[in-house]
Amino acid sequence: MRPALVSWQPGAGHQGIAAAPVTRATRAGGLGPGLRIGPGLPAAGEKMMQNVHLAPEEDEDDLYSGYNDYNPTFDTEDLENDIGFQQAARTSHGRRPPVTAKIPGTSASRPLGTAFGSKATLTSSMGRPMTGAIQDGVSRPMTAVHAAGYTKAAMRGSLFDPLGQARGPAPPLEMKNPDSSEEKIRQLEKKVNELVEESCIANSCGDLKLALEKAKEAGRKERVLVRQREQISTPENINLDLTYSVLFNLASQYAANEMYAEALNTYQVIVKNKMFSNGGRLKVNMGNIYLKQRNYSKAIKFYRMALDQIPSVHKEMRINIMQNIGVAFIKTGQYIDAISSFEHIMSMSPNLKAGFNLILCYFAIGDSEQMKKAFQKLIAVPLEVDYDDKYISTNDDPHTNLLIEAIKNDSLRQIERERKSMAEEYIMTAAKLIAPVIETSFAVGYDWCVEVVKASHYVELANDLEINKATTYLRQQDFNQALETLKMFEKKDSRVKSAAATNLSFLYYLENELAQASNYADLAVNSDRYNPAALTNKGNTVFANGDYEKAAEFYKEALRNDSSCTEALYNLGLTYKKLSRIDEALDCFLKLHAILRNSAQVLHQIANIYEMMDDPNQAIEWLMQLISVVPTDAHVLSKLGKLYDNEGDKSQAFHYYYESYRYFPSNIEVIEWLGAYYIDTQFCEKAIEYFERAALILPTQVKWQLMVASCYRRSGNYQKALEKYKVIHRKFPENVECLRFLVRLCTDMGLKEVQEYMTKLKKVEKLKEIREQRIKSGRDGSARSRKEGNAGGDTGGTKGEKLSAKLKALPGTSEPYESSSSKEIDASYVDPLGPQAERPKTAARKRTEEDDFADEELGEDLLPE
């Protein structure tokens, strides 16, 4: 291709020069600074070139003047985002020569930039340097590849620094103005977030009051934040997420503090705000609050509203809400609706709680067939836990054994145990519930449940159901069937055999068949040496035979196997009491008290031990703790009254004795103490009530009726006293004291019956003397018979003992023949928690003139000791 020629127009100067396009071949030729002419140019062209004038480079009116003033340090901007530079750095793109610009003068010599070598300077055919040429030590920018941004270090006098690190550190950032509105809003928002976090942490630590205070403060600051944002910006800039979290936390803290009305109002604010996209889900929480308030209809309503707003992808949440709806229906007694909810759950995502609740609903409506089906569904619920075989090592690999030991009791294993234990509890409870009603008898029902359990992966529960069947027989007082059921386990594996033998030992111990109880206790111990219940039962049989030392060894072994066996620890304390090892017994019961804080038996034993140690203050303190646990225990109250009486505090003693009488008005000792207290305080009329109660309880003892008559006499009511003595005389005609008081009263009142009563009194006194003589002669005869020979003495002694016993059985002068024996007289209520209390002692009363007269005539009447 032949290039076009350049013409010259006079007067145009150098500005009229137009540069012809330079082809690739022209550049490759390298023919000097002049215009390149093709090889076929005629001679006339050479003449024309004589009139061509090149533009001087030093001309101030140069079109590209000023480019040389460009600062080369600005070439490195945005190098990371410059596609051309990145491509040149990775490839040989930078080695190619630049394309000549189409603008006149751009064909000047320019350095050929490469990523590694130097830059070759190219000049135009007119001798003008190309764009990018170095002049006076300053390089012009390469307009064609301006984004490259790098130059030759040797020619520029600087190192390659595309990131501008040679310029030094960046200038410091401008300081934030703390007084600016944006900064204040930012700090306030940060404070609100901190308050919400503190509220949640306080709730998790159990400090509900502090959590509510923090939530309220967060709410107040959030409202201030919203007002400030509205003043300086548009409402679209309000942080809705922060508002939602503050309101939600406040409602939760209200609900945790049982401030349900405030919680519901806060939830309503969230639910009614359409700007909160997921606010409708909080209707579940509102339903929970209504459920706690027992407003079941509203709870169901809100649960259903929440269910409508939750998409089907959230399957687990929908199942939980359906379960809540079913529970609410159970609370209202709508079992059919509850059944539909639980059946839907068992068909979609079966779980243990829904299956158990389904059984309860069918049990409530009495549908035995559906109960069976629901029980089978409950058994079929997947447990999703690993079996114990996984944690048993099958080889001797130390690494494997170490791994098994590490995971044998980790948190995941504990969760599996809890889930399995919960499943077993649900199944056992359901079986015990439906077994008596699904068949004609509970035994047949238990057998059906056992067969179903055996066919599932809960095989080990079948034996527990059998043992529970025996326990049900015990509750029905059918001991024979219970024994037969338990004896079936004698040929089972060791664990089941030990459990059955333990129960058999317990049954025979209750029936006082100690030999059989001991045999089955031995069988239980031999089957499982580490069974604490079996060792405890064995210790009980030895304890009953009086071998306390051996019993203590069995109890200690049971505690070594299971330190939480409270029965063994309690029995060990009783054993130490029998062995008079009081300090060790006290240690046992104090340890037991640390485990069972509110056990009445343990508190009573500790108080009793302190009483045995002559420490009444400690005994009173522990008895005070005991009555806080069992405030209506009459025996404990009477024990406190006795201790205060021994300490001389009559007012406290009267208080506790009176409380004991109020809860149990048949304790003779309490009645006697109260009657004596009123006599001692000169309130004989009040004492009559208690002695009449004693006479009603023990009608065969003349003592209490004499005390009633004596109270009438002491209070000055002689007519009633006389009537009472006459009633006593009719019931007990041989009572000397009654006849003496009748003679005295008739004499004082001038009644004619005085001679009759005097005659009877003489006969009774004479009969009393005869009895005393017989008793004395019987004692002398028995003494003589003991001094005689062995052969004859045996027979005589036997007769003398029979006579003495017969005479002793006769009533004394103060008792009628109908009176009961001393054993019957001393009978009183004995609380199973402790020994019988001693009879209270009363202070001596003041003597009166009437008493002095009675001493002269008849002697003092009887008072309780």
C-alpha cells in the first residue's frame, strides 16, 4: 500500500501539516526521523519534500505541550483494578510495541514497556519523540496504555513501587466529633444492645428482677433513640431489628416474672406492627401465657393463629404447636379434639410425649382397643440412640480402648441415657395405666403389655413389668399371687433374679417370716453382690435376730456399693443406737439429714439422740425443725412440751401440750398433764373437761372419775361432787376412796345416807385387811418353800407362786374387781417415730383448810404423779 503524500499550503505554517497514518511496515523499517516514503515514489515527490517544513519541538504552541509536566508518582493509582497492568504483569503483553496513535504527533518515539527488560525508545519519521518518551529526565504518560502505571527504575531514578509504599504512612484519620448527632445515635444504639444482652444474662443466671429492670431500661433508651433518628433522618433509617429485639426481650422478661398482662400487651405491640415480618409467630408465646393463666380457649385460639402463619417448611415448630393444642384440649376435657391433634403428630413426626398423651386421651374416654393401638405406636417410636454394644471394646487395641473410655460418659452419652430413661418411664407408666382396663383382669392386661414389649427393642422392660405386676398384687393384698409372680424369676438372669429375690425377702420380712426372708436375701446377694437393696434386706433380717454388729457390717457394705442408699444409712444409725454408740449414730443421721433435708424420721432421730446425750437445748432446736415439717404431729408436740416442762418453762410446756391435745385428744399422758396444770393453777373447773375425757377413754379406771369428783369438790360444787361419787360407787362398789368421800360429804351436808356408807366402808376395809393378810401369808409360804429341799420344794414353790400370782391379780383397796390390769392401765398412744414419753411431773399445790380437814378425817385425795 502506498502512503499518501503531504502537501504544503503557503501561509498555513506548521499547523497545516497532517500526519499520514503509519503502517506496521513503516514502523518496522526504522528509516530515521523524516517522513517515510514508499519504495515506488516518483522523483517529483522528492522535489515536493523540499518545500516541507517540520514543526520545531521547542515551539511553545505545541499541541501536546504540558504533558511532560505530569508527575510520574501518580502513575500507580488503582493498579490492582487496572486490567491492562495485571495482564501485562502476568503475560508478555507488555513486551509488544505500542500502536501508533491516530492523532498527529502521537507517533513520536515512546519507550516500549515490558515487565522485565528496558523500554526501547521509538521515534517518529519526522524526528519527533513519541508519546511516553523521556525528555529532560521526566517521562510523559503513555496515553495508549495509561493504566499500566509503571516505568523503568533506572530511567526514572526510583524503585518499582506499584502500591505507593515509598510515600510513607497514610495521614492520620480525622477525629470523630463526639458532639455530632450521628455519633450520639451510634453510642446510644450500642448502649441499648448492651442492656439487652445484660438482661438476657441476668435471666439465665436466675435473677429475674434484675433482668426485667435491664429490659425496661433498654426499652426507654430505644424510644429515645427512635426520636433522635426521626429528627435528623428519614423514618426509613430506623433500626427495626433493634426495636424488635428490645420489645421481644421485654415481653419475655414480663412473662418470666409472671406479669402476664404486661407481657401480653408488649406482644400485642409486636404482633400488630406490620413492619415486623415474623411478628405473627410470637402468638405462640401469647398462647403459652394464656395456658398458664388457665384460659384454655384463648390459648387454643392463639396457637391456631400462630400455626396459620408458620410455613410448612418449619415442620418441627408446627409439630410443637400441635402438641400444645392437644394439651390445651386435654385441660378443657375435649379429649376427641386432643386425640385428633395427637394422631396427626404420630402420623407426621411421632414422639414419646405425643404417644403418651394419646394413650391418656383414649384412657379418659375408655376405648380399650385404641389404647392398645396407641401403646403399640408408643413402643414403635424411634429412640435414635446408640446401644450399649457400641461402648464395649471388642479388641485389645489401646487406641480404640482409649477412645471408648473417652466417649463412655461424655455429654452425648448422658443425653442418650436421659432419652432412654424417659422412654422407659413413659412406657412403664403407660403399661401400668392401661393394663387393668384393656382386658378382663389386670393380670391378663399385664401379660398383653409384656408380650408387646418383648416384641420391641425394649425387651429389658418386660422383666420390670413382671415385677411391677407383683407389686400390684401387693397393693391388692394378694400376697400369694405376688409370691408366685416373683418366684418365676428364680431361673432368670442374675440381675432380674436379684431384684425378684430382694422383693421376696422384703415380703417375708413384712410377714415376720425371718427364715424365708433371710434365705431370699442370701439368694439376692449371691445373684448380685453389689445390690445395695439386697444387702440392706440381709442386714434387716440379722438386725431382727439381735445380731447388731453383723447387721452393721451388711449396712456398711451396702453403703460402699451405693453411697446414696438412704435406707442402709438410716438402719446403720439405728444399729449404732442399739449398740449405745451414740456419737456414730449421730454422725449417720447428720449425713442422712444432708441428703434428705425434710425427712421427719431423720429429724426425730437426731432430736432423740441429743435427748439421750442430755442436751435438751439441741433436742428442742431439732424438734422445732421437725414441727416445721410435720406441724400436726401430736407426739412431737407433746415431746416438746415435756422438754420445756423439764426445763421449768411451764407456759411453753402448756402451749405445746395443748397443741398436741388439739390434734390428738386421746393421749392419756397429755390429758393428765393438762388436768394437773389447771389444778396447780387453781382452775379446777377447766380441769374437769380433761379428766372427763380420760374417763371416757379408760372407763374401767376409777382414778379419772375420782379426779372429776375431786375437781367438783375443790371448786365448791358439793352437790355435783356428791352425785359423781354416787355414780362412781355404783360402778365400783369396792372402792375405799369413793366411800370415804361419800361419808364425808353426807356428814357435812347432813344427809341420812351417811350410816349406810359408813357400814359399807367398814366392810370394804375389813375385806382389804383380809387380802393383805393373805398376801403376806402367801409371801411367807413361798419363802419357806424356797428354803426346803429341791424335790419337795419344787412342788410347793409352784403352788406358792400360783397363789401369789392369783392374789396379786386381785384389785387393791383403791381399785374394783372390774378394773383392768396394770398393763391395760398403762396403755397409751405410742407414735411410731419414737418411744413413749414419760408422765409429766407437776409442782406441789398450796394447801387449804379443807385439805387439813381431809388429812385428819380421810387423808389427801389422789393427784397424778
